[in-house]
Amino acid sequence: MAVEKVWKIKHADQAIVDNIAQSIKIHPALCRLLALRGMTDYDSSKDFFRPVMQHLHDPFLMKGMQVAVDRIGQAISRGEKVMIYGDYDVDGTTAVSVVYSFFIKNFPAGLFSFYVPHRYREGYGLSQEGIDTAETQGVTLVITLDCGIKSVERIAYAAGKGIDVIVCDHHTPDDHLPDAVAILNPKQHDCPYPFKELSGCGIGYKLISALAQVHQLPEENVVKYLDLVATSIAADIVPMDGENRVLAYYGIKRANEQPCLALQTIKQMVSIDRDLNISDLVFIIAPRINAAGRMDDARKAIDLFIEEDPLRSKELAEVLHADNFDRKEVDKSMTEEAINLMQQDVAGANNKSTVLFQPHWHKGVVGIVASRLIDHYYRPTIVLTESNGKVTGSARSVNGFNIYEAIHQCGDLLENYGGHYFAAGMTMHPDNLAAFRERFEQVVRDTIEPGSLQPVIDIDAEIRLSDITPGFFNIIRQFEPYGPTNLRPVFMSRAVSDWKGYSRVVKEMHIRFVVAQQEGFSITGIGFGMVDKFGLVAGGQPFDIIYTIDENEWNGSKTLQLKVIDIRAAEAQAINDK
């Protein structure tokens, strides 16, 4: 059963809200949404609603960019062989697809190859097998994408074989950086690049933008890849502000107006006959791309992205679709087993963290299972399995807790680790598992704030149901694309009632109902997986609800509905109102 959630109304500076309201004649709740997202006046609000490509920063502001461009230019002029090397997740495979495709379409195609490490044989990052393959192919320059920032030993190994490496990575660097020809990572402490939160594919996009400038290539040769950049931003859960908002905004526009063949094919395969949105990229496109690397070989995803024949594209998409089906089956089985283990672990019931290990678990799904366990137990979670004689796995965190830093404090017990605030991966010798579990629990216990162990629903604004008009919703839609720092707006309405007793249970798990307030305006609400709240809805007493506003289309007719997040008995004020 899910942990009880705290309702918290976000604090907004009322003076800023009023200032926005004076310059933009929209509902006060919408002005509040803008203030909560950092807008202060008409101009900043206009930039938010209407991102422009001209606001993207010059790629040459990034430390190492000029050196990288010069080295690539040298390789092309000398006829050197260049390998594009990337991670096996969505961010990595889109990055490889973008950069590799750009190279073969604008420079002599025979110079370039791509490589993605096998998740199970080689693991994350620049691998020895990959470097050996590069040497065998006569490669003298490797460009890493979405990996490499921690590959100190591997890059030294490559240098010993006469292979230069350019690192393009967005993960947090250590104090000791690899001795690469150039490192493109805005998170380097001395990198002046203004925006620090690009995806790995975003950094690859910056690289090809710089190359296009130097080689005087048409702008279309670069912007044609924005749909894949948007896919990486959506899948990698990077902040949806600054350059990411601009890139995602125009990437989704591109995906709907001039999509690459791969996105067209997947869209047709899953029978989407409307415009794609950011949620489609997260929940429909990304899982199929990820499934290639999770279940088998991520190179299948890149093959799909660079394929230009429609029939072959369909065949490749069907393979990824099948991989995703298999992934869901494994995910379901592993999650059930993990929850059973948690229920049996009486001794660990009061722990502040979860560390689970089963040698037979599928390495490609451990991160997903860790996320699902947080839904149930809400504490920092690590799910581990055995691969190539090592214990390896993924970590997921809760709000307010830096799981990468916690794992870093266990670094002496690990052979390899990396990640960021909310997610990380690690590998260790099996003999260190017990000590790691104990150390990690102690680190979490010593450093986590008590409030971080209870899930909080952040509410953007309280509104009346009668405020929900088509005009109100049309402005909300302009807040898209959604993502971290710009989540889908969450609203609360108090003292609503089950209108005319229309509430019902759907498929034994979900609830559907019609709610109204005193003024009589009614609207449909649906709560997925919320059958345990049915008694509150159908009990005849007023209740409070938290929800997002969505549009439902049925038989060609569109109506607004509430996608309910939580329900409670009516109270005078939200818990932790402030």
C-alpha cells in the first residue's frame, strides 16, 4: 500500500504574482503558476510561452568546444577514422544517432562508425572492448556521448593505443578528470557555459551546431535533429527550463511537422493519430528505445533512428516493440518479487533505505523496479543483481536526498559508480555487498531529513471547479513542454461532492466520478489505481481533491476532465498550507 502523502501548497511571492497579473490579463491562478516557475513580468512570461531559437547560447562558450571542433576538422581533413561512442539508454542512443547521422551526411561517410557497449557484457561507460574494437578498425579518434567523464583509466588505455578521445557528457565530474583531447561538459567547475543542465544528446547537438558554424553548413542540417534532442530531454528527466525548454519546444514541433522516419514509424505502430506531446515521448517513444538496451542490444535503436527505408524502419520498430513487451513482463515479475522480499524483511522494516539483491534479476530492469519500490515504501532505494561475476544495479532517490552523494560516501566499497541527485548506478565485488548495504543505510540514516521520507504533493494553486473553462485550459497547455522545474500544473479544490452518485469502480483498480461544488458546475474525474479512495468519494460527504486538468477525446468530441492525484476528507485548509 502506498505511503500516505502530505499536501503542500507552494509558496509564491504575491507581489510578483500581482505584477504579472497587471501586465497579463489572465486568471490569477495562472499568474501564480508563472511566478512559481520564475517569471516576474510580461517579458519573462512572453519568453516562457514563446521560446525562440535565438535564445540558445553560442556553442563555443562551452569549455573545450574549439579544441574539439579543431580536432574533428583535423581528422576529417586527414581521412582519419572516427568512432561515435554512446551510452545504451535513450539519451545515449539519440545522441549517437544525431551525431553519427550528422557526420555521414555532411562529411565523407566512410570515415565514421558508431559503437554502443552491451549493457551485460561491457556495462556503462567507455569499455575496454569498445577501445579494442576501435583499434581493430583503425580508429584514431573516439567521441563519447552521454558517458566518459569518469573514464580516466579507459581514456589512458586508449591513448596508449594512439587513440584520441573527445568526451561529451553531462554527468557530474569528479575532481580528477580524464586526460582527453577535449571535454565538453558544462558541469565542469571552470566551464563558462551559462546553462548547466543539457542532456547528453543536447551536448551532442551543441557539438554539431559548432561544426556546422565552422563548416558553413545550412541551419537545416542541424535543426532536423531536434525531434531526437527533445526525446532525450524527455527521457532523461533533465530540468525543463533554459535551453532545454527551447530545444524541447522546437523538438516537439519538429516531431509533429517534419519528424524523422523512426518517430513516424513508432507513431503509426501504436496508432497515434494526433500530435505528439512530451508525455508521449516519455511514456510511448522512450520505453521502446530503452527496451533495446535493457533486453538485448541498444544498437537496434540506433539502426532504427538512422534507417531511411520505410519497410526496414517498420521491421526495426516491431523488434523494439517486442523488446518492450518482454521488458514489461520482466518488470512486473521482478516488482512483485521485490515487494514480497520487502514484506518478509521484518528486521529492515524501520530502515531509512532499501537495498535489495537477487542474482537472477534482469540487469536492464533494476532501475525501473527501484522506482516502483519508492512508490510503495518511499525511501532511497537500490536494486542489485549479478552480472559477469559482479554485483551491479541502480539507485533511485526521494525528494530532498542526494543519492549520488550517499553512494559517493560508500565509494571505497565500489569498483565503479556514477549518476546524479536522483539516480545512480554502481558495480561492486560480491564480497562487499553486506558492508555496502550497512554503510549505505548508515549514511542515509545520518543525513536524510525526516521530511524526505514522506512523499509530498506540491500544489500549484487552489481553484474552484468553475474556474476550469476551455480558455483556462488553453493557457495551461501553453505551459508545455512539461518536465522537472516545469511540472504539469497541479490544482486543489476543496469540499467537492459526488454529483448525483455517478461514482463507480473501473476494472477493479480505478475510480471514475463526477464532482461538483456549491455553484453546481460539474466535471468528470478519474483516479487511476485509486480504488482505495472510492469510499471517500461515494460516502456522501464532501471531500478535497488534488488533480491535473486533461482533455479527453471520445468519438470526435473533446471534453475537459480531472486526472485525480489524491483525495481526502474535506478539511479547512491543506496540510502545510503556506
